[in-house]
Amino acid sequence: MKKILGAIMISTALTACSFWSRGSGVDLTQKYSIDKAAAVNWETTIPNVIAAESKISEWYGNENPILNLRKTGKMNERDLFFLEQLAQLNPNQVTDDDFETFTKMLDGYVASLPRRFFLDTTNIKDPKGLVDYMVKSSYSQMDNPSKYIKDEVADKDEWEEIEEMSKKEDLSKKDVKKLRKLLNKFIKRDNFFNKDVWYKQTY
């Protein structure tokens, strides 16, 4: 999660995230108008759908989604054999069973994406530096992740807790635990990931 974590100084404050997986609950066939021609062209369809369904490219390893599926074992040899055979057909040669198999595979690949993140206390390497940076950056006139969290993600009381922590000389274990809980709340909210904000900065 290099880009996301770096955006709020987590390049120094946080070094790792843990993942929870859950299904997308979306009818991908309808959402992306997937037909038998798209199934035949799976080498284009699968990466495009996975990239579109991923809030951040780290979800598929910052690489070609198919390569990532192969490396992680999510696309096994049986899957690959089926897809390679499918690619040799014309769309009108694809049976309904073939198409159903393809869509189930695609659903499985998307469902396997890590969609939620949570932080352990040990992930926060410099908690005082983190809150200081977040508060300082939130006053900027330029859009940035800290300002976005303050204005769009955190409620008034939550942000006041962040500000109070930044006023302290150092943070106690209790403070760090509270900070971790706050960050977990932010990360789990649907509006936390905003590509227009998170990807504006370069690191």
C-alpha cells in the first residue's frame, strides 16, 4: 500500500496493513456488459474488470492483474487451460456453459481482492509524528489526504481527538491504541479511498 500509506506520512509512521477479503456483491456481467466476445478476449477483459473493481492498484500487486493472479495462485493451471482454449474460439462458438464458467471465474477473481484494511498497533511506527503531520497538512489550501480525512471522513469529535493528540509532548500507549482505532474507523469507511486526492501527490 505504498501510495496510500505514504500519502499521510505513513511512509514513516505505518509500514504494513493487514487485509480482510470479502466478495464484491456486484453483477459484473451487467456492470461491464460482458458477453461471449468479452469472454474470448479474456486477456483484456479480466485485467480491465479487476483494475476497475480495485480502489488501489496495490490490490493486484501494482502489476498486470493476470500476472498477479498467476503469482498468487488464484488463477490455477486448470483455469489457464480453460481460458487459453476459450481464446481460440469465435464468440458464436462459446457455449452457454463455457460462458457461465468464465463469469464464475471472473467473479471469483474479483471476490478475492483484498477490500478492507486494518491496522495493528505495531504498524504505527511514529504515532506522534503521524498526528502532527496530519494536523499540519490539514490546514493546507491544497487538496491532500490529511485535509480530505478532516473534511470528508472524520467527524468533528474524531478530528478533535487527532488535534488533541498532536498537542501532547508524546503519546501514551493508551493514546496510540485510541489512534489506531480512529485510523481503522477511517480506513473502513466507503469514502476513505478517493483516487483524486490520494494519487495527486508524488512520493
